[in-house]
Amino acid sequence: MQTTNDAAARRAYWSEQMELGYQMVQQLIAFPVQECGERFASIPEAAAAANVEMLFSTSKIAGELDRVYFLRESLVQDIVDIGRQMNARGWILKIEDGFRSLEMQGTLVRKPNLFDAILKKCIWENDGVIPPIETIFRRAIVLIANIPKIGTHMSGSAVDISVFHRDNGGEVWRGFPYLEMSECTPMRSPFVDEQSRANRLEITSVMQSKGFMHFPFEFWHFNKNDAGAHILTSNPAPARFGPVNWDAHTNTVSAVENPLTPLNPLPIFEKEVAAAMERAKGAH
């Protein structure tokens, strides 16, 4: 049973981490990017060609939108090498998500179950009272990027992952499955058991051996050669990868023209909050 002190500690930690995440969002917005125009390559095709055992999520990202298991060409070989390392450890790397178009990301932001989970945590953080919309906006933008410049999936430079055991198919447990939205979501959350935290950090060690940095506020997200990775490694040089529009037929990319324009402007966001509040009322 959760004690009052434990609940207070959890709320304080959640608030602290989300504010740190918001500070990183501000850094991402300001960070210089010089888009290099590198093309994309298929992770499943590269893994199959290299005889590396890998898994890929079969769920839709939102609505009827299929997940896209492509990354920048130079990063795909890194992912295959990581998959091979994991196979040697008796693990299988599962790619939960790869590149997201602006349409995919904008739809994901409005996905009811994710939006409802964030709203629920904001109400919990605020002692059961629905907080101002500005607070909800701050929390949501940390967990689901609503601006192209801050979302490394839209740069084709990020993957969301899970890891499984080759022998029995069970997950290498990280305390929660992908996609958890709580005070247990940050990589080093003190509210995750010791073994789960050790598993998270061991997986992170393998990912970072090929330069994929972990986003501190989500235990499943890793990215490389973009603004986020440069910030996490204190590299002041402009990032090579920024948000792009990708033409899958010609395999060409073009930099997003207005990368700071919200995918869902505040009036739409307010409507989503109102809809989530109605769903929350109906759940009681």
C-alpha cells in the first residue's frame, strides 16, 4: 500500500523530472541544425541481410497509420550492429517505432489513450484538481513532441525499443512495458525496482556503444546525430539531422520549412484537453 509520504515523493519526482524535460525542450528549440540531406534505409531489410534476429512492433501508431521502420542510412548499420550485440547476449532487439512524418507525430499527440494518460498524471500531480492548460501543455510536450524541431523521430534519427530474451521470448523487464507514462518513465526513476533499473542501464550501455543516446525522461527512446544527442553529449556543433519530409518513392528528404510551428496549435490542444476531461468524467 502506498503511503502518503511515498505518494508525495512520487509527485515531487514527477514534477521535477517534467520540469527538467521542459528545460531540455527549450534547449532543443534553440539548438543549431544544419540538415545534411542524408537518405533513409530500412531497418528490417538491413537486419535480414545481416542475419540479425530482430523484432518489430505490429501495432498502428495512431488510427490507421502504420509504423515506419526506416532511419537515416548511416544509423541503420549502427542499429544492426546493436542487434547483433544483443543476439550475442541472448537478447532480441525489438524496434517499437522509427521515423515519424509530421502527420504521424501530429496524430500521435492527439491519440486519446496517450493524451488521457498525461492528463491523468497532471491531475494526480495537482492533488486531484485539473491544472491550468499551460501545465498540461508543458507536460505533454516533454512526453509527446508537438513541435517538429524537438521530436527526433521526425528527424529519422531515433528509435523506441524493447528487448526480449531469445530462449524464452520473455521481455528483459524494465519495470513497465513500452509505453508507460508516469513517475516510473524516466530512465533512472527511483520508483522502479533495482533489477529493472539495472536492465534499463545495461540496454542503454549497448545502445550508447554505437552512439545512440538515451532521452533521460523515457526509458525506451534513443537517438543519434541530432540536436538531442548533441545536447546530451555536450557537443556544441550544429546537428546533422533535423526534422524532414521524406519522399519514400524517391528516397529524398527535405528540411521541414517551419520546424518551430506546433503540429497542434493551442486551440486544437485546448479542444483535446476538453475531450480528455469529458472522457475522464465518463470513466467515474
